[in-house]
Amino acid sequence: MSYTTDTIIALSTPPGSGAIGVIRLSGPDAVNLTNQVFKGKDLTQQATHTLHFGLIKDGDSIIDEVVVGLYIAPKSYTKENVVEISCHGSNYIIQQILNLLIRKGARAAKPGEFTLRAFLNGAFDLSQAEAVADLIASDSKASHDVALQQMRGGFANELKDLREQLIHFASMIELELDFAEEDVEFANREQLRSLIMQINKVLYRLIASFEMGNVLKNGVPIVIAGRPNVGKSTLLNALLNEERAIVSDIAGTTRDTIEDELNIEGVIFRFIDTAGIRDTADVIEAKGVERTLERMKQAKLIIYMVDALQSPEELEVQLAELKQLGIPYLALINKADLLTPEKREAFEQQEVLFLTAKERVGIDELKQQLLAKVNLHHINTSETLVSNIRHVEALKNTETALQRVLQNIDNPVTSDFLAMDIKQALHYLGEITGTVTTDDLLENIFSKFCIGK
Ligand code: GDP
Ligand code: ZN
């Protein structure tokens, strides 16, 4: 493949000054090119997985003292020759070294190109390459676990075997097409049916796991709802510990949703503050209200907030409405500092949590309740979870195609229909692992990586 005849180079540590910067080269000339500017020893004579101290020189002038790491093909991340130059982390030095090696013949890498090469050279499949991006981006234990599991093989392995069996059936049916006049059946229809049932079982589980995988990757969406002025923004501030949302005395000032993330004991929660739900003539606010209902439907949990001024009877009605949405909720009585003991007792007839958001009283209790309500602790992240929307789409498409195959087994059609749908299913399965790819798809996936990854 002409693709990997050139040698790419990029800074692999974040740009800006740091203690060290790591410049990475990958390609057939990685060692040769580095050797041309390295003074210390002959790098071309060194073994793989070794480190070498020396100077990087541009002609007579010294650029830096560096340590060079060698990874000789195929024992490297990209399966090509890889060199990592650890230099001092000044922007000036990094630019000098990059320019020097580009002058010598290296090419500046495109975003994600190292990982793209690793994929093209068969180091891992596409779903694993995507997991590398997720792993780099993961900011909680849970999302890290999901990405790591997927990078190490994940559900692609689970599908590989079943895909191979399906390929076998596809080729048997192809064979039937060759013998069309003789009306033979090489592919046993009952065996095909049972294989598809087996595949569907795996597909259902994986598709269902997306809800959780997505939550772990992107955070648990929690909507904070309630009438204007009950203290939603104040609560969000208290949770996030900063002045994020606008707090005001004028009802209806939170015009749009404000989102932020909070890590509670390793679980990421995404809090969404909403404009209050109520009838309004104000156009801007009406839009906010519409969006509130939309967001509420996407929430894993709704924090429904009332304040001490509202009546317990009213709350009962509102909670009944919430129940109809079918989304778990948590009822919060805010401004508990203003409650009379009698009113507090009346509220206690419902399952509620009291809070004085303004003074941050009850916040810790609320966090514990959130953890308990979303109940993520039982999640076994070593189990396969699908967390990528592209994968779940492909899984659903596979399932639809297989459903057609099942129907066609039931009302016998010609073998070519059967073959066509099986091929469709195989195509979608292949999209996940990258057995089937298009340039657009690869471009789309790898352009999301940073340069140097
Ligand atoms: P939102 O419209 O629901 O977002 O309400 P805000 O967070 O903007 O708060 C409305 C008003 O209630 C502000 O003046 C807050 O200072 C006040 N407030 C919020 N929490 C409390 C509380 O726990 N006790 C009391 N007494 N006032 C509060
Ligand atoms: Zn607000």
C-alpha cells in the first residue's frame, strides 16, 4: 500500500511547554531519518525497544540533548518502524526538531494518522481504534473501563466467530445458486435459522447495552426541573461548587438549559438546568419550556424541585404528572430554611429530600441519593458495553437484515434473496470491525483524533 511508504512525524505530547516533549516518527525511514540528525551512536545498528542518549544537531548547531526510543517493525504501535524523540519541552526546540526532520524527508502527520496506520497494518480492528480515541478522552473510571475493554478486543471478538459462521452459510447459498437447475440445498435452513437466532441474541444484548455504555461514556443525564425561582440554578451552583448558572430573584431568568458535569465517586453526571415549566406568553421563554420537556424525556433521572412556599398538595399533583412520563425522579423540597415544622411534616407524607441549596445543606445527602437512584455500582464494566453510536447503528442494521433472512426462510424464496440479505448483514457487521470500510468512514473517524495520536 503506497500509503505507508512515507514516514510521518508529529509532536505526540500536548502542544505548549512542558518538562519534556515527545516527537514521534513512523514509517520505513523513521530510524534512518533520525540517524541523520542524531549524534551519539549509529541508530541503525541498535536493537528494537532500546533507548539512546545523544544530541540532535542541525549541521554544526546543537538543538537539544535528547533520548531516542526505537521500536522496530513490526514490534510497534503502528507495526512500522517507530522512533520517539524525547526532548526538552520548549516550543522552540520542538519546532526546530520537527522542521529539521521534515527537511530531511519526513511528512507532517495528519490527525489520527498513527492510529490509522496501526489499523491499516492490522494492529487492531476499527472498533479498537475508536476505543483508543475514547480512552484518551475518558475522564472517569467508568468511561475509562469501557474504552479499555473495547480497545482490548471488546465485542468485536464476540461477533467475529458468529460472523465467520454466517460467511460459511453465505458461501453455501452461493453454491446453491451455481446449481440452480438442480434445486439442491447445501445450506441447511434449520441450522441457518438457529445460527441467526444465536446472533440475534448477541445483537439484542449489545444493542441494549448501548444505553448504559453511552451513559458511562458521556455521563448520566440528569434534568433539574421545577417552577421558576424554586432554586434550580442555586442547586446547580452548589453541586458544581461555582457560580455557573445565573441566580436571580426574577422568575424565569434561566432562559435556556445549562449543562455541566460532576464526577461523583467515579460516575460522571451531566446536570441540565432548565427554564421552569409553566405557561408563558414570552416567546424566548416558551422556547426554553419546550426544550425542557424535550430534555426531560432524555434524562435518566429528573430532579424535581419545589420550594417551601409551594403546598404539599400541589407537589402531589406534580409528582403524579411526573410518574406519567415514566422516568425515575427525585423530589426535592428546597428552601428548607423557610419551612415551618408543620409544613415540613406535611411534605414528609411524600418521599422527598429536604434541601437548603443556598447554604449547601443537604448536598451530600443528595449526591448519595443520586448514586443510589441511577444504581451504576452493579454495572460490570468488564462486560461488553457498546458505547459508540456508529456501532449501535451497524448492529441495528445487521439485526434488520437478519430479520429479513428469517422471514425468507419461513416463506421460501429463491436462494438469491436469501444470499442478498445475508450479505447485507455481513456488510453491517464488517462495518463495526472495519472489514468493510470506505475512505469517508476512515476520514470521519480519524479526523476526530488529535495530531500525534
Ligand atoms: P431557579 O429559577 O429555580 O433557577 O431559582 P434560583 O436558583 O435562581 O433561585 C431563586 C431565588 O431563590 C434566589 O434569590 C435564591 O437566592 C433563592 N434561594 C435558592 N435556594 C435557597 C434556599 O435554600 N433558601 C432560601 N431561603 N432561598 C434560596
Ligand atoms: Zn435558574
